[in-house]
Amino acid sequence: MADRPAGWRPTGAYVRAVGVGAALLLGAVLLRRPDLVVLAAPLLVGAGLALAARPAAGPSVRLSVPAQALLEGGRATVTAIVDAPDGLDVAGVVLAVPLWLEPVTGPVPPAAAVAVPAGVGPVPVDFSLRTLRWGRRQVGPAVLQATAAYGLLAWPPVSSTSMATATWPLRADFGAGDLVPRAEGLVGGHPSRRPGEGSDVAGVRPFVVGDRLRRVNWRVTSRTGTLHVTSTYADRDTEVLLVLDSRQDLGRSPDSSLDIGVRAAAAVAEHYLRAGDRVGLVDLGQRYRVVPALAGRRHLVRLLDVLLDARAADDRAGLALTAGELAGGVIAPSSDALVVVLSPLATDAALRTVAGLAQAGRSVVVVDTVPPTLRPDPRGEFTGLAFRLWRLRRDADLHRLVELGVPVVRWQGPGSLDVVLRDARRAARAPRAVR
């Protein structure tokens, strides 16, 4: 069946007014009662005025969403813009909202009604929403139901197009008080043992040709009678590779293992990028979601944009990166890179990935993203026993990783990696046997 053309249509009130008015007028003629004409006149005159005041053009509605990305737990205002050149008596707007996006107040889905005066222009209808979880969402459509001519005429429902919004993961305040295991480069925020331009004092030595005059230590010079300069250590940067294991998601959103991993990756990336380091990202669940290590504020936006596409799906096994590809230098060509693996470590593939990186001589730190409140869905009388056995086996696997020299730490926000980074730095500076 073909759709009926859009246009102003009579409402139930219009039909009742015309029907009752015509019946009263017919009764007045048949019964010869003039008083019935008095009762029918307002109804019929009102219906006639409604037709005379019928708007020429129909209404339209469109959505406007914030251009910038939102943060988890934050609020945003989504505006439905109603346009009716000839005005509307009542414009009712109902906004469709996706999962993890809810109205701050009012019903679900959010709805509002406004009057649109003629000749005023578009009228905005604001909806205050709260975002509960990171990710990309489609907001809308907004459905407009409009009435005019004193509520006697209605326009068929009009829908707007959906609009895309992005919610970045909430980056907890994270700070790593210790140094990175190995620093490289000549410019950065980490002190090294190489002499150069920096902020850490290495000592005082006699002046040699090529030293800058601003380095002259006048106190020692006046005491000894010969020129002395203050030497410093060079400030160096490092490369941090974040390895997010999205091949499996344990728990329930918004506090599942993938949620914890994404938030932790965002926090660690922001910390090291602010320190001037270079940060890269690898999503083990997607072969082609690799972000090379770069620095700068713009790079943080790129990393967060890639994290929004992290999804757990078992049918992507063919696209997953292998441990050999990751540890073989395809992803992280720098051998001095600090590799931070964020994984629930619940599969043999994840354990092989971490073990391969450690055996390749990389500085690896594992962040355990299993939620502390993880509980299985009851499926039988042995569900609890099977879960305890799984936890025991997983603890044994984590102990084997520790024996390989891979520190494993549970993500707890600020300071989570201080102890393991200190141990990793000591291991990186320890002498190694050369064969």
C-alpha cells in the first residue's frame, strides 16, 4: 500500500464538532426548534474558522547534538529544533535515546511540548541527558506530533535523522611516581645518565671549550680561581605501548573487564603524553586497529577515538593479532618501549601474548582488568565450584608470569603502576649475561 501524502488532517475534535453541529442543525429543521440552531452554530463556525486558519506549510524537526565528545557521567543537551513558518498550537517532541544515555529528569524516552508562534522562526526544544558509559551512540530520531487550527487539525508524525555522539572513557587521575624502565631519545621528561641539557645536576667540573657561559658556577670559580661549570643529565623521553586485550569481556557493563581496560588505557595514555612521551596503542582483538607511537595533545584525541571502537566479539578470531606478530617487532619496533598489557588474562592466547613479549626481552607490565566483583551467572548446582576452580587455575597462570619476570598488578587508579615500574626499571638496569 502506498503511503498517504502528508498534509493537515482533521482530528477527532474536528470530526466531533462537525458531526454534532450537523446533527443539531438537522434536528432544528426537522423538529422546528430554533434553539438547536444556537447550539449548532458555535460548533460549525469553529470548524469553518479552523479550515480558514489552516497553515499552508507543514512542520519540520531536526536534531542538534554537542560537537565535542562527552565524558562518562557527564551531561549534555540535545536540542530538537522545530520549524513551522505558519505556527503551531502544540508541538510535541519525543526523543529516542540509546542504551547508556538517559534523561536527567522526566520520563523515558524524554518528551516535551511547546507552542510555535507564527513568524517567530525555529523553536528549540532542549533535552538534558546523562551519559553512563563510553562508546559511540546514535541519538534520535526525534518524532514531532503537531496540531494547529485550535487543535482541530493535525500533521502526521515527522521524524528527524539520528545524530552520532561520542562518549570518551572517564580517565581516572593516574600518576606514576617512578621512572620508566628505559628512557631513550634526547628530549623528554625523564632524567637519564647521559650528560646533556637537562634539569638534574650531575656535578661540577672544569670549564672546557664549548661549554655555555650560563653554565658557569661562579661560586666554585671564585673559590678555586679557575672556571668551573655545572654539568647536568639529559632529559629523555620514552615510548609506551598500550596493548588492550578486547578479545574477551568479563563481567557486566559499565564495570566489565573491557570497561576497566579502556578507562585504564585512557588514563595511562594521558599521563605519559602530558609528560612528553610517545604513546602507541594496539587492540589485540582487531588486526588493523594499530596506532603508532606519537606525542602531543592531538594524539591523545586519536587514541581515545580508537578506544571507542573496542568491542568484545568471539567471531573476530581471524582478525586478532598473534603473539608472534606483537613480540616480533611488527607493532613495537623499539626494544626499549615500555609495554603495558591491559587484559583479563582469562585465555591461553592472552597468556601466550604476554609470555612472548617477556621472552623477546621487552619491558612488560600487565594490568589485570578482571572486575573485583566478578560473579558467574548461576547455571547449575556446580557453577560456584567451577568458578572457584577457574580462579585457582588463573592464579596459577599469573604466578607463572611472575616467575618469568612479568609484574602483574590490578588496576586501582592513581599509583597502580608505581611498584611494578620501579621493579621493571631495576630489572632493565641489571647486568645481563652475553652469550
